[in-house]
Amino acid sequence: MSDRQDRLALSLIAEPGDPRLRDLLTVHEPGRLVAAAQGRGSLRVPAVWRERAHDLPRSVETAKARAKSQRLRWLCPGDAAWPSALSDLDHLEPLHNTTGAPVGLWMRGAGNLAQISAESVAVVGARACTTYGAEVASEMSADCADAGYTVISGAAFGVDGCAHRGALLMNKPTVAVLACGADVDYPVAHSALIEEIAKTGLVISEQTPGARPLKGRFLSRNRIIAALSQGTVVIEAAIRSGSLNTLHWADQLGRTTMALPGPVTSRQSSGTHDAIRTGKAVLVTKGKEVIEEIRGLGAEPSERDVVPLTEFDRLPVAARKTLDGLDWSRGRSLTEIASGVRLTAREVLVSLDMLERRGLVCRHGVGWILARRADVG
């Protein structure tokens, strides 16, 4: 079989996100794992894989037949539309016994996933959201979509559904990542919404066509939502909300992590408030601020910056953050600065170059220090 077909077969044998699958694929080709599951070769694989590989050819044909009847496509690494960002998942430690890039994805819709997700933001939150959360999710998503960013979410009740609808109101594509087969409308009440998403965007899943949603699969699919996006926004989440699981994945992946505050008396926002307070997420209140955080250096100023008062105010967001990470006496390395202000090394390096040309910073040994104040005059 070809690599594409081996991956398809492997997706039927191993539960998506199984850390053992990630580990074995780092040293073995998919075809060898399939062969081992069928009892061919000396490579040892989990017993459950061998059980699920019983009559594998028939299972593959059944999956293909269902996919064809439901207008699903199989996408995997090596295909032009495969987003390279998903490979970042292979470098993360397991969470809830899940990690690793998907071996492939089932697609519903005609969109190109790599192109659609090239500039994207994940908007997730409480299923039992308040009216406030629903309205903000819709407005923020509409603003992000209007700015050219694809909204990615999980098509669930509450914030997820409002996020998708906000993008659709702007006639922009949106992507739904499901915890069941891409041909299964879940929740059923969102059947019309999911079909509308598939018309202009994509409905995707790493689960086999026809697979039912299980509790663990919701947590597993969260890593895909986070990996496909340049940043994740959480709108209303209790302390133990699954949405915070998505935020964790985004943080581990080095993506921008954001949260929208709610009333201090609202339990639905206790998780987002904690994420902001502990520095796990940047506070945002509107779509324009979300775009600013994702773009960083060179982002268009928000309304609050229309009339800059100081040189500091006129600096790009990433440059201002870089200045905040420096000291007047102790030199700080590129790595120290990036870690302290939650920027990438490249963003900090570009910012330092700009700040040095403006005389605001200077080199000090192997690091950098402040040279003059930027927040006066």
C-alpha cells in the first residue's frame, strides 16, 4: 500500500492521539506498524491494535465506502493541503494520555485546509454560556473573520456555535473540528450549522467516518484546534472547563493565548479570570485586540492608540513588550527576554534591531539593556 493508504489503515487501528502511536511513528514507517498489527514482522505493537486489525482490509473498504457516500476526503502528511503546523504536536508531552500529530484527517467540504488555516484564530468557550458570552463570541469572531482570519472551533453548543455563526455572518469560511466522524452531525441540533460550515469552509476530524463522540475524544480534538491556529481565545470558562484544555495546548505549542474577561461574580468566567491572573492568557476585549496579539510586530494600532502621546505609544506591540522585558543595569539574553514577555525569539530579535536603531536599547556583554526612556515626551 502507499503511505496514504497505510496511514488510513493505521487510523482505524490506533485511537487518534495515542502517545504510543506518536513514539512508534518517529522510528517506523506507517506501513510497518500496519504489518505488525496484522501479525507480520517482529515489531511489537499494543495488543489492542492487533485486535482492531482483525479483518483490516474489510474495515478499510467500509470506511472508504462510507466516506464516499458522505462526501468525505482523506488528507494526510505529504498532501499539498496538509498544514505543516500540525507536526508541532509531535514535540509535546502527553496530556490526558494524548499527544502527537494526527496520522490523517477526514475532510467534509471543498476547502484547502492549509490555505484556510494559514491565518486563523481558535475561539472556544463554555457550552452553557451566558447571553454576554454568546454575543461577544459572535462579535469577536465576526471581527476576526472580517480581518481575514479563519475562525476555528468545535461546533459545540454555546461559544463554539456562536463563533462559527459570527464568521458565517461575514460570509467567511470557518473550520469545525469534531470529536466524532466528520460525517456525524454532533450535536444533532447543530446539523444545519455544520452543513453550512462545510459549504464555505471545512468540517474535519481524525476519527473514522461514522465514529461516535466519546468524552476523551473531545479533549483529544482540542490539540488539533490549538495547533491549526496562530492563537486561541477563550470566552467564558469555568475552572475545570475543557476550553482551558485547548488553551493549555496552545500555550505548549507556543501559540498566542488569550482570554476575554467576564463579570467578577460569574462562575462561567472564573477559569478565564484565573488564566489572565496567572499569566497563562493575555486579556482581550475585542477582535481588533485579538489580531494585534497574533500579529505582534507591525499590527495596526487599536482605537486606544489613535493619538499616541509618547515614543513608547508609537512602537509596535512586540517592541513595547520587548522593552518591558529589559533592565537598566543587568543584561538579558534573547532567550530570557522572549521567555519573560511571551514572544518568539524571532519577534524579540526583530524588535531589538528596531529599538537599537532608535537608541532605546544597547548591547551589554552577551545581552541587552535599556539605553534611554521611551515613555516621556
